[in-house]
Amino acid sequence: MSDLLITFFGKPHGIVVFQLISATQFTIYLTLIAFIGGGILAAFVTFCRIAPSKNVQKISAGYVWLFQSTPLLMLLFLLGLGVPRLLGFDINEWVAAGLALIIYTSAYISEVWRGALASLPAGQWEGGKALGMSFLQTLTLIIIPQAFRLSIAPTVGFMVQIIKGQSAGQRCSALRVLYLQDDVADDMLRMIRGGFEALRVGDPAFLNTDVGPVIDEDAKSALERHIAQCEASDRPVQRIPLPDGSDAGCFVAPTIIEIDSILDLARENFGPVLHVCRFKAEDLM
């Protein structure tokens, strides 16, 4: 499909369109996970918020307060990196992102739905009780049908925010690929290498450290394999020597790798590795 789009739109526009189409499917998947999973959990939390038991109300209110007070990006960090590393197990990135979005969505949507239920006059509950209805009968037959209409607008509004916030699924942001016009690429690369050489690699506990270690030996090995594969493919690779004492941690030397296209990258390489792709000025026309 990428070749077809490149043929139709030309470079680099065809590549950009292909990337946008490819990324759209992940937005759809994460949105559905947040909508469905978060909606189910929100319904349960909403029920607990209006349950006759005061203890259940307090626990559910605490749940809403906790996760409304926690930024989505922090939830992604905790579920994707923090808790798994603390307990010593690995977690799939889809599972981590899905759980974070479900919890975050449920905390806000449950409060929207609880507000819609609370906005109805107390006489609606009293009328159901006067008719001999149970709590559940009053809720399902009288309250929810009326509250549903009131909750549509704020629910849709929040769901739009969730769609816009899917980019938080990329838990950490950093420059991965830099496009340079061929006319100025050599000069820019010399300046970038000079900047790399000025970086201080070391313990992130010190304020003068610019580049710390990657998260573990597996991440280091994956980066080193990627760099070795690029070198074996005769791609231009520039590496900055590591300082003495770097063997004590999972340090990867800051690296610049030249590639022909972003399509050459099969996956994200999370670490101090910058990929540079050259393009000609006429390719922008």
C-alpha cells in the first residue's frame, strides 16, 4: 500500500499519508477499548456512588477522587513501567495503555452519569418507592430513562477528549527521526554531532547529567542489536564514546544513524538513538 501511495502522491507526501492511515487503526482500537471498557466500569462505579450503603458510596467516591487526580500520562507510566518493574514482571504495551484508558475514562464518565442521576428531583425516587418499587426497579424504570437524555451531551464531549488524548499512549516523547534537506544535511549533522559530544552521560541523580541509562539490559541489548544491524547494512552510523564507568549501568552510547526512509524502522527504538533521513528539495514540490 505504501508503494501505491508514494506513486500517487509522490515523496514524501505518500509516506506521510501511509503513516497517518497506519496510525489511525491504533487510535480506533484504543478508543474502542476506552469507550467499552471504561463505560462498563463507569456504570459499576456510578451504581456504587448511589447505592444505599454509605461505605460503598465512600469507597467509590475515593476511587473517583484518586483517578481524577492522577494525570493520564502518569497512569500510563505507572501501569506500563512503574508497577511492572517494581513487582518484577513484564506487561504488554497494549494491556498497559488499555488499562490506563479504562481507569481514566471510568473515573470521569461515572461522575458525569452520577451527576445526571443526581439532577433529577428527589420526588422521582419517592414516587417509585410509593408505588412499591425496589431500589433497582426505581433506578432502571424511572431514573435511568430520564437521566440518559441529560448525560448524552457531556458523555459525548468527554469521549471526544479521549479520542484527542490517545497520543498519550505514546508514554514518552523524544525525537526519533529527523528529516534534513540534502543541501544542508552535512553541515547540520556536524553541528548535531558536536551537540552529542557535549552531552554528559552518567547517573541521572546528578543535575549535570544529560543522558542516563536505558531501563534494563533487555532494552540495551535491543538497541545494540538495532545499531549493529544498521552498521551491517552499511548505513552511516556515528557513535559517541561512553565515559569511563559506564559499564556499571545499562548505558547506550548516543548514536546517529542515517536511513533512507522512516519505513526502514520496523519498531520504535527507545533510547539515545537519532535517525536521520535526507530528502531533496524537489521532493517537497
